[in-house]
Amino acid sequence: MDMSSSHEADAPDSHAGPPGPDASDHASDDTDGQAARRPRRMLAVRFLHLLAILSYAVASFVPVLATEPDGSALSIRVSALGGMQDDGIGPEGLSPAALLVWLLVALAAAGVLVRPASRAWSLVSLIAAAAVAQRWVSLVRDPPLLMWDGQLPDGTPTGGMLVAEPTWGLVLPALTVACLVIGGLCAFARRRSIGARTQPPAS
């Protein structure tokens, strides 16, 4: 018996051929699926930032914090731009801090609407979200108040205090924060996935 021929027959073939067409088809399908998801994800990022700036714009014309109406002439109304008068936004009530937060929100929305896959603009979105959250959490924890005292004609002392409380308008800054955070993280993750796909394989 020829033992050498038996060993040669049992030995595995070390010269495997190239992968069949199925492997290339699967790779092509994965690439096509990723390419199809990119426009939808970028559209979602743009929509979230557009919703963020629209909700904060509405919060500029409705009271987010306000005192309960008690029939007196004194009241406190705070919007996204600062203090409000009964007939609209009072010029003397505009807050520099509120305007700075507004500028961050507008800058983040404008930047991401133009370049939704930019890592820099996604970071600006997260910074703007933190600024909005910090402003309104601070105002809710330490609300504006109004104290007064006086004296009636008969000499009786009088006085009172008004404290602003959250209204339904607080939903608008909360929606702004949520949209900026989700949109910023989506854009940031999208940018990282692009970098991972374009990185050449290690040799």
C-alpha cells in the first residue's frame, strides 16, 4: 500500500480560492444600508435643532415663570428673554444672561442646520443645552420674588411678597434641552462612525 498517497489525500487544501460572490454581495448590501440611513439620520438631526429653536422662540413670548393672578397691579412674568410686561416683553426686563443663552441656542441650530455632521457644531449644541438647563433650573430653585411694605392712611402697616412659579411654558425650555442633547449626540455619533469607516485597516 502506498502510504504517501493516503496522507496526501487526507491533507486539507491549503490554497483556498477567493471568496465567492455571496460575501461581496453581503458587504455591498451592508454598505448600501448604511448609505441609505445617512440622509435620514441627518434629516432627524436638522429637525431636532429646528424644533429646539422654535420651542425656545415660543418661550420668548409666553411666561415660563409667573406669579398667580391676585387682582393686584403687581406681578412677575419671566420668559426666555427675561422679564415681561402685561402687554409683551418689557425692554427694561431683557437679561444679558438670557440673551447669551438665546445666542447659543441660535448659533447651535444654525450651525447644525448647515453642517449636521460637524463635530464642532454638535459640541456647541451640547453646550447650548447645558446653558439652557442651568438657567431654568437655577430660576426654578431660586425664583424671582417681589417684596413690598407700606402704611395705610390710618397708620396700619401693610406689605406682601410675590414669588414666581413655573407655568406650562416650562415645557418649552425642557423641549429645547432635549432636542439639543439628542440632536447633538446623534451628530457626534455620526461623525465618529464616519471616522471609524474611513480609517485604513491595520497592516
